[in-house]
Amino acid sequence: MNKFKMTLIASSVVAALTGFSMPAVYADDAAPAVSVSGSAAVVSDYRFRGISQSYKNPAVQVGVNLALPVGLYAGFWGSSVSGNLYNNGASLETDWFGGYVYKLNDDLSFDVGGLYYWYPGASIGTSGVKYNTFELHVAATYKWLTAKYNVTTTDFFGATDSKGSAYYQLDGNYPLTDTVTLNAHVGHQKVKGAGNNVFDYTDWLLGATYTFPAGTFAPGWAVGLAYVDTNAKKDFYTISPASGASGSKFIGGPTAVLTISKSFVSTRGIL
């Protein structure tokens, strides 16, 4: 069904939307700095909250994040998506986000913010209804474990009367070595509105990311591999080609996602 977005966010897979480095509140004796980080990636399948956004095809993704020393951050993330899910548009998802991180100590931090999903030109059929959605979040991170609550302040990607839809998630990114990180995720999507509960589901992920260290032939590059699955109802998450051609795909089934990415961080002190 392509009435609205079939909906993420560790390495580029667990959190395409939470993979950016977040700012910290610096101690009084620390040198304040503005940090600009970014990444570019190619994924074998763009899975957001377990659901394919690229019709089970590869996608290209880029992002930039600005972090200020007071804990504020803002940025942009974008990915190619499938016109089979987002009709009449540029087959592009652009995410604009901002927020505030408070670092209580070296182990514990809190994050509040918002994110606007914008799909240039895309609309649902001839109705003119847009997929564009605004979502607020609160999160707490202890060492390598993050719990996060997301809630929409608009309709959920065009679904009727779905304001207040929520997504609950728990993400773990455990540094096994200096170069290998184990990635795990579980989340549950709740879609508000009469009859929309058929789109509720739980998703999960388990994988690992290898980051090439400085001094190697590919510093800043990373390779990730993850197993992704959901219990989404097949009847409601099976999509037919927008062109009307024969064939359809269940976009919530199990798969292995390969990610190849390049990241950078630039830090500049404030006088």
C-alpha cells in the first residue's frame, strides 16, 4: 500500500537519522569548539525502521551536522527513495533536524529535538496530500545504549487523522574493538487514527560495522553489514509498481543490508 510512508537510524543502517555525532556540554576548562561532521554512503537497501524506502534497491545517502559547544545541533540528511512509495515526486527524501544535547557526565547524556521529513514534489495520488512529516524526540544515552521516543506533531506521512503517531526504539552500538562496533536495534511503530493500527509493527536489527582507522589506505571509510527484519503485516506492506507494471514486493521482510560509507569531522575553536 502506498497511501503513506512505510517507515529508522547506527552506522548508516541502525540510524540513518541518528548516525551523526551529537555535541556535548563542555566542562569549564575545556576548549569550546564548533564541530562540523558529515557522511556519504551507499546502501544495498534503504531500511527505515525496518521498512524498505528504496523498493529493496540500493540507495545513495548524504548528511551534514553542525554541533555547537553549548550542546545545540542542527543538520541535514538526504537519501534517494523509490517513486513506488513516494508518488509524483523527485524520488528524494530530505530530513532537516535540530536539537539540544545535555551531557551529565562521561557516561550519561540526554537529547531533545525535532526532525522534518520533506519529499520534494511528492504527493498521494491526485489528492494533493503530502508525505511531509514533523517529528519530535526525547532520548537518553548511557555509554553505548540509547533509548528514544519519537512522536509526530503532524499526520504520519499522509495517513488520515494520524497526528501523535509514536515510535519507540532502543539502540546499542557496542565498541568491540577500536575498529569493530556491534550494532543492535529494536523498535515499535504505533500509527494513530481509526483503522491505522493495521500498520503497527515491531522491527529489529543486528549487525556490525568496521571502520578503517587513521594510517590505513581508507581512513574515515566504514563497511557495515546488518540483518534487518520486522513483523509488519504482509497484506499492508506489499507495494506494486507505480507504473502499473506487474509484480509487487513485500518491503518489510528479512534482509541483509550492506553499507559503505565515508565520514569526516572538522573542529574549529571559538575565540
